[in-house]
Amino acid sequence: MTVWMIFGILVIMVVAFLFLMVSQKQPVAKLTTDKPTVQLFVQNCLDATTKYALFKAGMQGGYTELTRNFYVKDPLQMAYGHYIKNMLISEDELQIQLENSITSQLLVCLQEFRAFDDKDYEIKTEGVPKVSVALSDSSVDVTAEYTVKIINQKTETLDKFHAETNIPIKRIRNEQSNILDDELYNLDELGKTSGNTYVLHFSDSDIVVYEDPSKLDGQNFLFAYAVKN
């Protein structure tokens, strides 16, 4: 696969995934009891927003929100992993970025609770979700603490939800950071010697794309960042 094929895939993935997230609404499952229906609804939201956060982080050098110096190559934008020195996102900041993205997008998704308005029970929520992300070398574990009350003839309460993916984004970040720490690293050699790392050269910056065999919605997970020339 050539680097320009990779660039085309990146563009297509960004457009397709963002369109899917914008247009997708969570279905209200047709279950026979109240609590499993609501629980499945919230779980679907958490699963979707976790995937969305990981996709954005992968496409943007670990960041879900780009608040510092970053590189734009329409329609792509991503953080610099190297700009005079190693600037790749830290492990702690990666965790915070994922937590913030999942929290904000989860709130948007849960607005679809209004789809339950015509049911014969009432749903009440308390506060905002408290999202915690745990990164390991092989997975991302997400816990969301959020009180949801289903009120019918009796009140049932849900308060904790969990999602897990096999995306090793912590390991990927650490491996790429170790490469960038080496003062003798060479992007061209890296692209030639590594079968899963691609380097796209542009006039002012390069884009490094690492392709991991772990799957996110059936596609190999990609981690991309920019390097200033």
C-alpha cells in the first residue's frame, strides 16, 4: 500500500466516520421491561462515544480537541508529534482528552432520551456523567457513573456503565514517543523498515501514520501525527 493510498484512506475515513456520528441516532430497543431497555440505550451511547473518541484521538495525534499548535492538511488536522523536539501527547493528557470527549459526546447522545417520552414510564437523570478512562498496553477501559432512574409503579436505578475496546493506544503512543526521543531517528528509514508505518511528505511538514492491526469498527486502528520539517 502506497503512502498516498494511506492518505486517501485517511480522508475517506474522516469524512465517513464523522458523517456517521452526526447522522446516527440511538434506537430505542423493543424489550419487554423498562430497565433493560434504558440500560441498553445508555450502553449503546457509551460504546459509540468511546469509539468516536478513540477515532479522533488516533486521527489527531492523541488529541480529541486541538488546543495547541497543530498541522492542517484539509480535511485533516492533527497535533505535532515533533516540532524541534518530541511534542507527542503525554499519557496523562491522552487519558484526559479521551475522558473529556466521551463525557461531552455522551451528553449529546443521551439527549435522545426524549425518544422515551411516549412510554408509560418516566426517566429522570441526575447531574452529568463522570467518565473514567483506564489505559493499558492492550486495551482502553471506560467507566461512566451516571444516575438514571426509571419510574413506573416502582423506581429502578442505573448508576454505572462500562465499555472496553482492544485498542492499545497507550502502547502505540509510548512506542511512537520512544522513536521521537531518538535524536537520530529518520522518517524515511522508518517508513522503509516498518511495514506498518507510513510517512507522507508535504512542503512544510510530514505526516506519520502508524497502522495497528487492532480493529475499530472492523478497520485497522490508525494513529497519525505531524512532524515539522
